[in-house]
Amino acid sequence: MTDLAPLLTPEGRALLDAVRGTDPADELAVATRLRREHPAELVSAALGQARLRQRAAVKFGAADAGRMFFTPNGVEQSTRASVAGYRAARMKALGVTSVADLCCGIGGDAIALARAGIRVLAVDRDPLTAAVARANADALGLADLVEVREADVTDVDTSGYDAVFVDPARRGGRGRIFDPEAYSPPLSWAIGAALAAPRAALKIAPGVPHEAIPAAAEAEWISDGGDVKEAVLWFGAGAPGAVRATLLPGPRTLLGAGLPDPAVRLVGRYLYEPDGAVIRAHLVADVARELDGGLIDETIAYVTADALRATPYAVAYEITDQLPFNVKKLKALLREREVGILTVKKRGSAVEPEELRRKVLPKPHGRNSATVFLTRVAGAPTMLVGAPAGPAAGSVTAGAAVTAGGAS
């Protein structure tokens, strides 16, 4: 799609309604039928939007996605609505009433800000992307709060706004960009724009090195449903140099206390797997202190403790067995425990979970479940066997386990 305008006409909108929810297997038949009465290019564009709307429902919800417009890159790169909503709420709590949204993409962040009652200038230099952002603000009834401008963000005067939000493009023609100075615009420019504003939020890749974070910024890592979604540098908000991990839904926020790395200790009865945002924020020590625990290895972000304590920042497992890495021994143990459902997690191991699962459970038929951690304990390749712990998991004994989640 190179032009959105045909889809915004009465004929285009009628076609969008006609193809809503089309199963991919039925597309050819639907296209053949509709092309008898409508231009082929318009039918193709409508079907393309139907596919994109179905994909976007995961990020925006079916109700919003069913009214919005998308580009393939826009669906891929846009912020999940829950994350954008959290950031907008934080902006609102800071007293922000107007934001210059630079590199606005298809308008996901502008929509969240407008829904929080914040006036938004949304800027993108790509004509089609800007048109899509404008159409989305209109489709969701937010046009009065969102002004969309097609322009180079480096030429935009943001002095009339309470805050700036910058989301540099981190993908190019060859995929994801890892060099921050290869972002569009470069990270150095984005930081300069943020520092020049009264308040600012700068979205960056969650894998950014901590040493690249300016001292003037508060760094926040955000996960949603256990998946790390982004890192945000806040300027004029929080404490300069502070680090936090925020978990959605909630939100639940862990503010770092600047603790040293936890000590390595023997594996206790419980193993805690910190949320990815906690790990990215380097706040495993804060969780370990909360749990009165330590690390199983100085390079592995698993916390072990003797007591089961509730925490929103880590998932607890009761460990029933600790084995040196040995496929035959693990296979025998699982057979003895009648394990038919196996979750394999790894950290610090080169073994692929699916490969191990095929070797130790070639023909799953047991009535029990178990979780195996492929990791290192005090530097040695180790397998820890257990099951989720806590009230939801029920009691766990050495001879039985409960259903675990998917492999990671």
C-alpha cells in the first residue's frame, strides 16, 4: 500500500467492512468475488488491511484494531497499547498537558497520550505513515487532541510543549539496528532533544548497555505479561541515575537501591526466576534481598532461597532434584516420576530446550509434569528439576509435579 486515501472513501470503507475477519484460506475466493464490482487494487488494499488488523489485535485489542489503519512496519514496530497507556499515565501524573511525539509511527503512543487527556503533536517524515497516524486519530475520535505533521523531526520546534516523547526507528532495510547511532534519528540527537525539553521520555531497545545511559536520565525497563517490551529514559522525572523495573499489568514497579551483586550460595529448596525487566534493569540483587536469597552462579540470574516468599518480581519453583548435566540420568528420573509434560528452561546453557525434550521424552505418556532448568551452579553445568511453587501451584513433592508453562 502506497496511498491510504482510496481506503478512506465510502467505497473503500465499505470494502473494509466487507472483508472484516476474512480467513486467509478464503482470501482468493473473496477477492475474486469483490473484483467483479470494485477495482482490483482497492480490493487488494482492503484485504491487506484486514490481515494487518488481525495481526494488530494482539497489541491494540480487537475493538481498536478493527477501526484503525496499519502498515506492515507499523504493526511490527508500534508500542503495545498497555505499555503506551502506562507511559501516558505517568506523563499525566507528572502534570504534562502537551507532548511532542517525535517519530510517531502509526500513532499508537499519540493515541494513548490523547486518551489520557494530553494534547499531542505527532510527527513522522514518511507521508504514508503520517497519513495512517492521522486516520487512526480520526477513527478513534481523538482528532481534536492529536495534530499529525509530516516533517523531519529534527526540524520541529518543540518549545511550546510540556514534554517530548522520542521513539527513534530501530529497524532498517536489513532488520533490527543494534548501533544506537544508526537509529533514525541517532540516539545522540534524541538525547539532545530530550535534554532540551522540560520533561521527556526516550524509548530505546531493552538491550541497551547501561553505560550508554546518560547520567541525567532515569532508566526504566518495562515488561508486559512477563515479556520485556522496551526501555525508557526519563528526563525531568524521577531521580537522575535511578533505575527501575516496571511489570504490567499492574503496574508494579521496583526501584533499584544500588545494591552490590548477591553472594553465590548452595541451591536451596526454592529457585526464583526474576522477571525479564528486573534482569535487564540489573535489579536481581534487589529481588534477592527481598527473598533473603543468593545466586546459584555469579553469572546466572537465578535466585535461590530456603523459604517460599511471595514477590511479583519473580516466579518461584520448588526444586526437587539437582543433577550434573547428564541426559541419561534425567531421562531415568523423569521416567521414574511418570513425567509426561516437561517444561525446559535454560540460562547459561548452549543446549536447545526442544532438543533435550525430544531426547528425554521421546514418547510422552506420564501423568505428571515437571520443569527442568539447564543452567550452571557455581560454574558447573547442572540440571535442576522442580515445579512451580506457591498457592496457585499447590504442594509439590519429590515424586510429583504440577503443570508448568511453555519452554523458554
